[in-house]
Amino acid sequence: MTMAPAPFETHEVLNQPPPLVDYDLFGTDRALKEAVVREGADWAMDELGSFGRKLGSAETIEAGRLANAYPPVPRLFDRYGRRIDEVEFHPAWHELMGLAIGEGLHTRPWAEPRPGAHVARAAGVIMMVQIEAGVQCPTTMTYGVVPALKKAPAIAAEWRPRLYSRQYDKRMIPAPEKTGVLMGMGMTEKQGGSDLRANMTRATPAGDAYRLDGHKWFFSAPMCDAFLVLAQAPGGLSCFFLPRFLPDGSRNALHVQRLKDKLGNKANASSEVEFHGATAWLVGEEGRGVPTIIEMGNYTRLDCALGSTGLMRQAVAQASHHAAHRSAFQKRLIDQPLMTNVLADLAIESEAATALVLRLARAYDAQEDPAETAFRRMLTPAAKYWICKRGPALGAEAMEVLGGNGYVEEAIMARLYRELPLNSIWEGSGNVMCLDVLRALAKTPEALDVALAEIQTARGADRRLDAHVTALTDEVARDGFQESQARRLVERLVLALQGALLVRHGDAAVANGFCASRLASSQSGAFGTLPQGIDIRAIAERTRPAI
Ligand SMILES: Cc1cc2nc3c(=O)[nH]c(=O)nc-3n(C[C@H](O)[C@H](O)[C@H](O)COP(=O)(O)OP(=O)(O)OC[C@H]3O[C@@H](n4cnc5c(N)ncnc54)[C@H](O)[C@@H]3O)c2cc1C
């Protein structure tokens, strides 16, 4: 008699990590927690912790997936053929928007000002984008609008209470009937985005308002309740407030043409629009449109740097989590020396970004301080440039840590990877940021002194940092600020600031690794090239969200 062979298990799942869910995004991010305390928002630790746990729950992470798997669709007409120019979203998007607005990421530092308010918000943004980055777009634009509205006191008085509300209201109805509103902005036209003076949209005076005719080529979050837009008035390029509904309750003539089919940022709607006699009100003076809207740009650029910092943190968290649970050649990946080096190098980049953006956020808390004002004017484009530039490279390397798993859609890695280049492009692309740093230095030369004074507080603590700073200041003294060298200057300045922050306040192993790889030698190659003498094990372990 022959025995039947034992059944062979064909679908046993072995050596795959547990999903990274039901964890505390804040509590497991040491660099972020330390920076929040250091930069003056220690009062927010508890609430950031509960926000971090809410975001890290399996349900919220699933909402992030759904909002991207089912992107928004345009609903331009009603069943009778009347224009409605609306966008329809998956319920998960509204759930996530509710979370972001409930936390006050759109306006809380304005609504409830206190020392550290911008820092606390910055930490919230860094966490929010890790779960779903699309919601950052309307949230950020609303954050940036509030200071720009100072130039239109009557509109500000009417709209501020609605903008300050933490009750998200998804309905497309007139603003006075809503529990909370959001705002967007329209600058970019087909013929020019960086060069805003090329704007062609026309603004014709009509009573106390203006009639707008023209288009915007990129117009994100078109379901917002109002927008700041640029248009050519008789006195030159000007900034206008354009609501979706007019005071009589009718829809304004803002017509959505189509939604963009984007590389990433799928959950967020970005549209092309035309204005066919839309009604808008002047913000500031005619001819002063760029300076008015640029006021908003400082805040949105800060958020690009925060966004990439958060996306990088999530990529590193995913990579280190995977490597801690996956074995190859009888050893966990995180314990394989070459992989440990890769993880430590990624972690250093993420920690350096975190330290810098929270320091920058503190400059936004010191609104009235002239030195901090000059500092943030120069550092905002500089930080946006360098942090957003590092993002895609880090995202690609972190994805590779997951091997083939990293490249499939179900892993969040693919989404992070597609999202990362965007922060480098919108709100002013890389070159434009570096040229803006030169402009800031030309207008407020003291900004460089403030930055150097901050860097010098670390003098003597690390010879590699000292040598880097001496070389940088010598080069500036010799060559000045040349346009063709702007990227080189900005990169080296940001590295000096990151180095100083890490040397003074950061983890000792991280600071040592940073100075060895980013200052003593130029890290122009791949991640995972940290030299001998760095405690790569300690760095890789420190960054891992151990669950
Ligand atoms: C998904 C998405 C959503 C967006 N949403 C909005 C929105 O809601 N509202 C809005 O107004 N805009 C929005 N934008 C537009 C975005 O801000 C612009 O695309 C960006 O500012 C660049 O402008 P541009 O596309 O016209 O490129 P260009 O201005 O043509 O620039 C092309 C390249 O040339 C470089 N460059 C430009 N000038 C110089 C120079 N003097 N020296 C050297 N290099 C230079 C730039 O850095 C860039 O790399 C969005 C873009 C994207 C991708």
C-alpha cells in the first residue's frame, strides 16, 4: 500500500514583514520629537502624539491608499447641461481633509497664535503628508492666504472666521452657509509660470470689482471656496480675490476645463481653468500683484520643504521597518553591513532635513523679529531647494531597500516616489529658488550674517564643519554671488546650517555621519557610502519605527 504524500503548502507567507500600521508617527520619530521641543513647541507634544497615532492607524493608512486609488473626477455639468464646474472625490479624501483641517494645519497658527505655533503645525504637516500628501495642497494654500489677505482688510474681516474654522465642509455652496472654507491660488499660465509677468489674464474694472477674462494652466484644488489670482489690470499685474460664488449666491464664471493627469499627487485635483467674465476684487494695489502673492509664496514654499521632509521620513521608516523584518542569506537585512550603511545614510538625510525645517519654522514664529525675518526670507527658498532636491534620490534608494516589493503599487513606496519630485517643481522650481536666494541676499545682506552667526555657534565642535564654513565664506568673499553658481552656493549654505544644527543638538552618531559624508567629502554618489568610523548600526536602529 502506498502512502499519499503530505499536502504541500503552496501559499505559506514567510519572511515578509508585518505591515507598518497601528503605530505612532510622532512617538516613533525621535528626530521630530527632539526638534519640536528644541524649537519651542514642547506644549504640543501630547496633541502631536495623538495626531501621530490617529494618522498611523490602519484605517487612516487605508484611507490614504483609497484616496489615491480612486482619484478625483471632474463633474463639469449637471444633468441638464448647466455648468457646475465641480470635482467629485472618494469619501476617503474627505475623511483625510477632515483630519488635516481638524488639526488646524490650514490656519491654526493664525487663529490661535502662541510661541511655537508654526513649529507645532510644521510637525503636524510632516506627519500628515506621510499618510496622504495630496491634502497638503489646499491646506497649505489656505495657510499662505491669510497673511496675504492683510492687504484686503474688508475681505479679510469677512473671510477670516471661516478660514479659521476647524470644521471641514466639503459642500460646494456659498461660503456664508459653510462651517469652514478653504482657499487656493492661480498664477501659472500656459506661456509662463516662473515668469509671472508674462501673465495675460485681463482684469477690467467693473464698479467696485473687476471682470476677469483669461486662463490658468495649473489651478490646483479647484473645489476651494475662493482663490487669489494674478491678472493684468490697467495699472499692471495685480492680485485678485476670486470666490466660487458671488454675493447673490450664483456661481462665479470660473470654468474648469479639465483635470491634469499627473505623475503622482493623484488624490489632489489639479485643473486647467478659464475665466469668462469672472468677478474678482483687488487685493493690495494695482500693479503690486507679485509682491502681494509672493507673501503667500513664502508659506507655501516652507510647506514644500516640510512636505518633502515628511515624505522622506516615511520612506526611511518603511525601509528600516522592512529591513528589520526581512532576512536574506540567513541574516536580517538591517544587520547586513552594506544595508546598514544604506539605511544609516538615508536616516542622516532625513534627520538633517527635519532639524532644518523645524528651525526654519521657528523663524515663522518670530514674525516681528527683524533678524529672523531676514533669515526666513533667505532660508525658505534655500531649504525648499535643497530638501526637495534630495527627496527623489532618497525615495528611489529607500524603495530599493524593499526589493521588488518596493516597486509594486500596494506598497506606499511607489506613491512616495511619485510624490517626491513635485515639491521641487511647484511653488518655484529649483533654479528659481536659488535665484530667489540671491535676490534675498541682495536685498537683505544681513540675512547671510544671521545665518553665519547661527552656524558659528557650533564653531570648534567639529573640525569638518569649521573647514566647510571657512571654505564657503572664503568663496563668497572671493567670487560674490554669481548666478551660474547659485545652486552650489545654496547647497553649501544649507549643508553648513544642517551640520551646525546636528552638531549642536542632534544625535552624536548622526552628526558625525553627516559631517563625514556631506561636509568632509562631497556626497555626489549613491546613498550607502558612509565612510569608516560612523556608528551606522546605532543610526539605523534609531530611525526604525520599532513595532
Ligand atoms: C501638480 C501641480 C500643481 C500645480 N498647482 C498650481 C496652482 O494651484 N497654482 C499655480 O499658480 N500654479 C500651480 N502649479 C504650477 C507650478 O507652480 C509651475 O509649474 C512652476 O512654478 C514652474 O513654472 P512653469 O511650469 O511655467 O515652468 P517654467 O517657468 O517654464 O520653468 C521651466 C524650468 O526653467 C527654470 N527656469 C525658469 N526661469 C529660470 C531662470 N531665470 N534661470 C534658470 N532657470 C530658470 C525653472 O526652474 C524650471 O526648471 C502646479 C504645478 C504642478 C506640477
